[in-house]
Amino acid sequence: MNLEQKLQADCCVQFSQKYPEKRGYLFSYFANSNSAIQGAQKLSLGLVRGVSDLLYVEDGELIGMELKVPNSSHSRSHLIEQSRWLLTVPKHGFFCDSIEIFWNIIEGGSGIDPEVVLENCLEKKTGSVKWEEVKFKK
């Protein structure tokens, strides 16, 4: 299990322990494929690129959470795609890189602003970027 998966697992386990009555309100979207064939099959079944790692439904509204871990590197184009999805599809969408930010989002607060990540990524010219370089306003 990589660090991002561990963060996701920690979020899900803690949520299920704190809110057992909200089973099904927090769920994940598994987009990774093991092969091109499997990827094509998933696309034909409704897979959409850029959808958040975790989706949470509160009062009928969708909240998207894209998980990242500190000091990680990412494809700039993928972060742009994820930011645009967070800004357009769910009622609220945030990046999240800690269990504390996860709980802040769940409890009605906010996370890392996808608009800031998008703006910072659009300014970069490299193919990959460090998470710490794009998550905050400059």
C-alpha cells in the first residue's frame, strides 16, 4: 500500500468508526487499471478521468476529495484535470493531504482549494510538479 492509499484507508476507517450510521455516505472511486484492456473496459462502463479519490454525500450534496501526500510529485496535466473536476462537478471539492484536513471537510469546513492548485499548475511549464509547490497561494 502506498502512502496515498494509506491516507485514504485511514480516512475511511476513522470515518466508519466515528459514523457507523453513515455507511455508504463516504465512498471511493477506483479508476486505476492493470492493463490497457482493463482500462478500456472500465471506460465503457462509465469510468471518468479526474474523478476524486473519495466522494462524500451530505444532505444530498456531493463533496469530492482528491487525496495527495506531502512531498509527492504529480503529473501537472493530471492535477489540472483533477482540479477542473473538483471545481465543476461536485457541490464542493477539495484536495486533502492529511487526516486533519479530511475531518475539517467532513465537518463542514474546507480543504486545499482546487482553484489555487489549478492556477499554480497552469503557471508551471514542467511535466511534473511537487505537491508543496502547487497547493498554496504564492
